[in-house]
Amino acid sequence: MAFYECVYIARQDLSVPQAEALNEQFAKVVTDNGGNVAKTEYWGLRNLSFRIKKNRKGHYTLFNLDAPSAAVQEMERQMRLHEDVLRCLTVRVEELEAGPSAMTQSRGGDRGRPRRRSEGFEGGGGYRDREAREPREPREPRESREGVE
């Protein structure tokens, strides 16, 4: 059997329990056809980059599958026929990830970036930073453009 990763997007109108029921339905299709669902990750309701069938958001779900190709093809066929599924993408991989996916790991707010002023961000660059470091000398007034028509 081969390893697959499948991500699908369900409509925004669904509630979370309905989206979870949809996950169970597709997982059952795979197991009935001799496959195994190694991991299911619900990524939540997220914004779409463009409208799909008049939806701006969607419920994202990831499946890690260890299944024969016939089981995966049947699951994809069921997803295409289901009216609540907007898009699906299945990719064959060499091995399945053991830990959480990259989408789940990136849920942290700062994402590892240093914050300005508080965590040693050097450079600043803002006008307030400049004024705090070195006082300015007053400017001389500019020459007026009188006489120019």
C-alpha cells in the first residue's frame, strides 16, 4: 500500500460537528476499501485566497492515509460528488509525518519573529526611534519660490 496526504475544504456554512462528521464519513470510505487513516487533522475555519462557489472561508482537514489506490480514488470520487466539499487535493508521499503538520505548528502568534524594542530588534528605523537616540538641530527655513510663474 502507498502513503497519501489528502487535504479538502468544506463549505463555511457547516458547523464544526458537521465538519467532523464529514471527516468520519470519508475515513469510513477509506477503511471500507482496505485502507488505513493514520492521522486526521482539523485545521479549522480559514480564509480562502479567492472565492470558491460564493464562499470566502472553508473548513480545512488533512488526512494521512496508508491505502491502496482504489480506496483513495473512491474517496476522491465521493468528495467530488458531495455538495459540501469545495476542493480536495491528494498527493502521494514517500512517508507520513509522525508529528503535527506545518499548518498546526504555525498557530503561534509571533511565529518566531523578534518583536520591536522589546526583544532586541536592532535597526528600528521609525522616526520615533531616531528622535529618542539623537536630538535634531532645528532646520533653517527653505527659500521661497516667489517670482516663479
